Amino acid sequence: MLKDNKAKVKETIKTPISAYFILPLHLILIAAAIASITILKQVALFIPLTILCIFLLRGYFIVNPNESKVLILFGDYVGTVKKYGFFWANPFYQKRMISLRARNLDSDKIKVNDSIGNPVIISAVVVWQVEDTAKAAFEVDDYIYFVKVQSESALRSLAGLYPYDDFDEEEQGKEQELTLRSGGEQVNDELEKELSERLGMAGIKIIEARLNHLAYAEEIAGAMLQRQQATAIIAARRKIVEGAVGMVKMALDDLAEGEIVEMDEDKKAAMVSNLMVVLCGDRSPTPVVNTGTLYH
């Protein structure tokens, strides 16, 4: 687990001079440079004025909405401009653009082992944005690539904490175990927490993180599908038997209460056997009409 060490450089919000105040002065200098060569015929004055005008052009920059410019002077961090507009600053400043917009990362599908060793294919969607421009610019080499690599690492770590599925969840008295497939928001919250811890050192804020693909790896997918089908069949049969027992009990009670027919234990056993076959069979029963007595 990566630890968020104290940043060597703290983010400082800076508001430079509006370029609309500098632009008229700049135009005056340009006019003076033109006049020095066309009217005064002073080449010695024209050359420095021209160099100064070109040099001042480097000071203009634009910050678009939800963007920022990190200002660096000869390797030293000066500040970050987050206010959008048209500005002018020291021409020696290096201006690095860092977007503050929310971004989506649709991670690649990777093969990992769950907590019980089953290989699974997993991927996630992460919504993130830069919160601290100083950390993003100076704490990591490439914050966009850093997000991609750490997201994959967090996915691998998350998959190792939980099993893909809990096949014993139907057992009576057994507490249901949290799994990747059934965990839902709890698993997504765990992924979001893991990513926040890993990406905090780069000044990245996680807005949302959730699994968008989860499946067994190809080599065990067939076997696990059969196991899931068997589990589903057993659960369905259990419900059918429970319902059939209730219906048989209700039939015997109604017959006895209404005194429709008197049955000894053998007749009751035969009736129970026939009803259970009819109610629990997976095919429609074929009726047999008895034209004799109950004993034939």
C-alpha cells in the first residue's frame, strides 16, 4: 500500500495580472518600435524595442474553465492559476496546464485470483479529477499514467479480499459471506477507499469507482457454470419439496376435518406417496382411473 507522504510543495493559488491591462501598453510599445524605424530612422532603438515586444508576448496565457496553469520559475514552484480568463505573467514563467475536469478511466480487463484462488476476469470504471495541482505536477512523473497503474493494482488487491461467489449461502444458520458478485455497493465502496488511499499522494480525488465486468476465467468458466446450475436446481427442489409437504398436510387435514373418507395409516402413506410424486415430479403425471375400491 502506497503511503501519502507530505508533499514537498504545497499548492498556492495565484491570480496574475489581467492581460487586458497589459495589452494597451504592449500595443504602445509596438507602435513606438514602428515609429522608431519609420519616422525617427533609429535602428538602434528599433531593435531593442522589437526584442522587448516579442519577449513580452511570452507572458500572455489563457486559462479555460475547469483548467489550471502551474507556474514554474527556473525550477521553483510559484503558484497555480485556477481562475479562468486571459492573463499576463512573468515571461520567464513556465506554464504547465493541468485539467481540473472529471475524467473516466475504463480499466482493462485483467485476470486475477479471488480470495480462494479462483481465476477471475475483472475490470472497473473510475471517475476521478485533480484536486491538488502541486502534487499532480511534482509528486509523480505522469499523474494520468499513475492513475491507470494504481487503479489496476487496487483491482488486484480488492479481488484478493473476497471470493467470487458463496456457494454455501443457502445453508441454514450460515452467515452469508460478502462476495465480489453479491457485494454491490459495499465492494464498490471498498474499491473507492483503496483508490483514494493510493492516489492521494498525487493530488487525485476519486469521485466514483465501481466494478463494470466480473466473470470467471475461461479455463474454469464451464465448471463453475455447472456448479451454479446445480446449486440453483438444488435450491429450487428444496422449495418444491417444502411446498409439496405443506400441500399434502393440508389435503390430509381437510379430508379428516370434512370426514370425506376414513383412511388408516397405510392409505395415508399411499396417498402421501402419490401426492409427493405428482407435486415433486419434473413431468406432468399420467392419471390412472381406479374403477374398483380403494384396496385395488
